Amino acid sequence: MPVPRNTHEFEVVSDAVDEVNVLKSTKAWDDESEFDVQKDKTQFRQYDDACSRVKKFYKEQHEKQTVEFNINARVKFRKSVRAKMGVWEAMEKLNTLVDDSDPDTSVTQIEHLLQTAEAIRRDGKPEWMQVVGLVHDLGKLLYFFGSEGQWDVVGDTFVVGCQFSDNIIYPETFAGNPDTYDPVYSTRYGIYKPHCGLENVMLSWGHDEYMYHVLKDQSSLPEEGLAMIRYHSFYPWHRDGAYTHLMNDTTDQKALEAVRAFNPYDLYSKSDDRCDPERLRPYYQSLIEKFFPDVIEW
């Protein structure tokens, strides 16, 4: 076997090998996040001080996310394919949307996706988790696929078909939702049974639910990754402990651990430096090819 011709060449080769090892080393997906240790977390999700745009959004969302609407939205989803395109093309299409429900950022969606993925990457988490960060909000494409506004695309999610939790942001605005007064939907369990499992409940229709249903059969992401996508906006559950009476004892607990591991990257990366999509594209394109087909049916 040939050996390096001199000490300098040896050091160059050694440094190159070390660099690759650093880039490829990973921590477990559920290791505690490190990138956010120095961040002032009291500055995020300040809904009491949110602008009128955010408050107006949530009032509309809470009044219109009914059981009837959610059933019809799922029927509509199953009836048609809205577009066929790859992941990066979808990211570029989404880039014109600014989320009316988010008080923490006004950057474009592609930048938020890259901020999230880069924070996960810097913490050395697995490639599948990095790519979850990259695609977790791509369901916001619903806005371009015949949505009725932003209220059925973005915002915190919650269970419909049973009593609305007081842990939902601006809970008083549910006074305008007819399900609040329904003799079944207004009860603790509503149309569900105790500990039926979250897979068997309807979460308010939006980008989380949509993206989960798009990718569960069109990706090789693990169950933890799919849970991160489906539940990342389900703040009343993963942050405030609501809906435990609907959880089962197996898959839901694992899903809760997964989304809690993901949430810091989604939330606290919003104050990070802006990303250059073209510079980062080759790396993330290589990850996209590992976990998704070239063309996805949206």
C-alpha cells in the first residue's frame, strides 16, 4: 500500500478524513438539542403581543375548522392529485408564501425550511431528521391548491370532533364555531373513545395533516419522522399536555417524544442567520434523493 510522500501530505489527507468523519457523524434523533442553548426562548410564541394579522387569522381558523369541513377536506384530498413535482421544485414554489399565523418570522418559506434543516445538521442529528426539517412545512403548498384561505393551511392544530381544549391559542374565539354548541362535538370525548389513539382522530386540516398523508406512502422516512411532520404544529398536545385522554399507550408516546425532539429546531431556528438556498442545494438534493422519489404526487 502506498504511503504519503511527506509529512505535509499526510497531514492534508488526515485532515480531509477527519472533516468527512465530522460531517457524517450523527447523534441519536432524541438527543437533547444544543444549538438553542444560548437562545432567549421567552421571545418566541408571544401571541399576547402578536399583531392584528395573527389574531385575525386565528379567529377565522377557529370559527371555520368544523367537523363538517374536515370530513369534506379529506374526501377532496383523496379524490385528486393536485400536482406532480420533486421536493426542491416544491420548495421553490412555496417561496412566495409568508405565514399569517406565525408571530416569530417573516422570512420566506424556503429560508425557514433551510434554517430548520441546518440547525438539525449542526447538532449532528441523522440525515432523515435533517430532511424532515427540510420538508416539514411543504404542506403549505395547499395554499396554491384550492385552499379557502390561510386558515385551512397554517396555524396551530387541534382535535375536531370533541371539546376544544383551553390550551389552544386564543380559545375564546371558538365561540364562533358551531361545533362548540353541538351536543356530541362539545363533550370531552365527542365522537372518539377513551385512548383511541391519535391516528384515529381528526386534527384540524392544514399543512401538517396534508403533508403527512402525502409522504406516508411516498417516502422512506421512519415513523418518528412522519410523526414530526404530522404533529409539529399540534402545540396544545406536545407543549401543553392536552388530549392525553385520547392517546394510546404505545405509538402516541413515541410520537410525542419525536415531535418534542424536533420542535426546538422548528421554533428556535427562526432567529438564525438567513440561508443561501443555492449554496446549500447540492447537499440537500443528495438527501432528497435518498428518501423521496424524483416526482411526488401532491
